[in-house]
Amino acid sequence: MTSRILALTALILSLLLPMSAASDELSEDRMKQLVYEAILENPQIIMDAVRLLEERQQRDQNAAAAVMLDTERDRLEQDPNAIVLGNPEGDVTVVEFFDYNCPYCRRVMPQVDALVAQDPNVRLVYREWPILGEGSVFAARAALAARKQDKYEEFHVAMMGMEGRAVEASVLRIARSVGLDIDQLRRDMDAPEVDEHIQTSMELTRALGFNGTPSFVIGDALIPGFVEADVLIQQVEAARSAAE
């Protein structure tokens, strides 16, 4: 918060002072006085400065994300420890980060299904990103472990369609309902590849600047939050066109 206030103060000063004066050294007290006087005379300058600061921060974040996409594209789209559905040989990859306890992730699933149904050349990469408590972590581990019994997709669909929160009891109940061997599931939940998948999701989302689920990456587009199928379709088409 302090760094944001300082940045905002400096930005207000840059709006107020001539370039030569803005570059001079000012004491903290003098800066405060100038800002206070300016705000009294023109309160709108606060909104202008906030808007400019947010635009600058967004540009910086976008630039950082673009660099990350260049350097981490293979890990993001081709990680052998990720789940790949849709068309594994598809020409456009859609990466989704999700949490089983996220209501928007449950709501977006039919939108993703509609995209895959309409476009047979979409390659869908699922990344478990459990950020909503211990139940989410248990659910993500169980889902990743279900791969050893070739039941990931069936388990995933059942989990996304569940009512109430994903906690140990509800996760195991759904696991049994899809025919998973619970003893094996518990053993496989502690496998190194489960830890690695979740850790990689944490690293990728941090680098991309995502702070909530669901979040999507389609080509060079970063799409946080719930999104309708038509928007996903448009982004896939844009990514396909850009690659031609």
C-alpha cells in the first residue's frame, strides 16, 4: 500500500509540475504540501492519476506476462505432467487453471465443453490450481492421482458437477461413485508427480499475474475469470490466425 501511495504521489507531481521542476529533488514534506494544495484546487486530478497509474501497472504486467509466455510456452502448453483433453493433436492449445471449490470454475465447464464440441482442433490443457483451502488441495491431489486408474476425466466431470464444497469426505464419496480404488488413490495422491504438477501451476500463475480461478491462456491472450463459450471461440480463432 505504501509503495502505491508513493507512486501515486509521484505521478500527481509529474502531472502538476513542469518537467524541470518534477526532476528536482523535493523533500517529503514539500511533496505532501504540493499534492495537498493541488488536490484542493482540482480534486479530479486524483482520478486522473489513479487511472494513469493503473494503466501503467497493467502495461508492466502485460509486458512481464508476454516475456513469460515466450520463455515458458513449452512448460505451459507441453508439460508431460499436465492433463490433455480435447484433441491432443489440435492446432490451438487452451490452458485452464481451476479449483474444484471455485463456483465460477463449475459454471465455466459447460462453456469449455461447448468450445471443444464446436472446434475439433482445440487441444485442452487442464492445470489443477488449488487455492481455496485444504479441501481444494485434497481434491486436486485426488484428481491427479486418478490418472493412475485412467479415470481422471470421469472424476473431474463428477467433481465439477457436485453440490457443496469439495472436502475429504465429499471427494472420496465421488471417487467411489466413479469406481476408483480408494486405497490406491490415497497412495497415489502422495506421488512426486502430483506435487510437481501443483507446484508448476503455482509458479506459472504467479508469473502470469493470475490471482483467481478460472484463468485461461489461449495463444498470447490471458483471460482471467468466467468467460462465455463465444468469447473462448473468438480467442481460439484469433490464436489460430496469428499462428498462420
